[in-house]
Amino acid sequence: MGARTIAVCLIGLTVSALFVPGSERAAQASGAGGPTSSGKVELQSVKYPDLTRAIRGHRGKVVVVDIWGDFCVPCKEAFPHLVKLHNEHAREGLVCISVAVDDDRTPGILAFLTKQNATFPNYWLDERPEIWQDRWNINGPPAVFVFDRLGRRAGRFDHNDPNKQYTQADIHRLVVELLRAPAP
């Protein structure tokens, strides 16, 4: 076995250790899956109630929740816009949260988030699709929800209605408007 093969095996073991439920690494994620002080990209497995608590935990900030899947090409094409939004406005009080809704917590999710440098809170929603689709009233990803500083939903961007399409510019405009609004 060559050095390259050993290195690949070690990387595989390291990555798979990240996906053990209840692992120490998941427990260490600051902000329940958010960025660490070192700016590492992390992914935390959550159930729907945990996710809603995490979103509510950012009251006082504008929150953008991006529902995506590793299987969803349009989601992955739009994701760099979420990273850019975060990079441009986090200091102004914006929190971006990504929620992967894949059936399984595959290594591809974390690999994609790492490649995108998604240093904000990243979650994998460990729920059956019927649960999150029903609770969010969406057919599937991509979907983006924007919450104001009081935690109220200020915007919803999805493809449920083919006559009501949105662009990343629409999301950006709403976020900037909410960030500029007087603090409550």
C-alpha cells in the first residue's frame, strides 16, 4: 500500500468520523452548528424542533435560511450567492443558515460546504421529507426564508408557484432593506 493510498484512507476515516451521530465534533460546533472561532466549516445534524430553536436563537439579527440539497443542481448553483450575502453583511447583523435536506447525511454535503467556504451555521435536517415539506409548505428545495430582527418571516422564496419566480437579487434587496430598518 503506497503513501497516497494510506493518505486517502486516513482522510476517508476522518471524514466518516464527522458523521457519527452525537459525535464530539458535532457537540463542539459553536452556535449549534455555526462557525467556530477559527472559521471552520461544520455541519450539524438536527431535527426540525432543534432547527426552529436555532433560527429563533438569532433574534435581533436578520436571518436568511437556505433550504438546499446536495442532489439539487439549482440549489448548488445559487449557494455561492448565500456565501457572498454572508460575507458582505454579517457585520451588519445578518446570519445566514444553510439547511441540507438530503435523505442521508453524505460526505458530499460537508465537502460542498467546505468548497464554498460556508463558515456560517450549516445543518443537515434529519427528518423525512414529508415532515419538512409540510411544515414549510414547500414541494422541495431550493427555498429561502428571510426573517426580520424580531424573528418574523419577512420573505419566502421558493418555486411552489411557477408564476412567482424569484432571483438572488430579490433576496439581496429584502435583506438590505431589513438590515437598514431601525432596530426594534
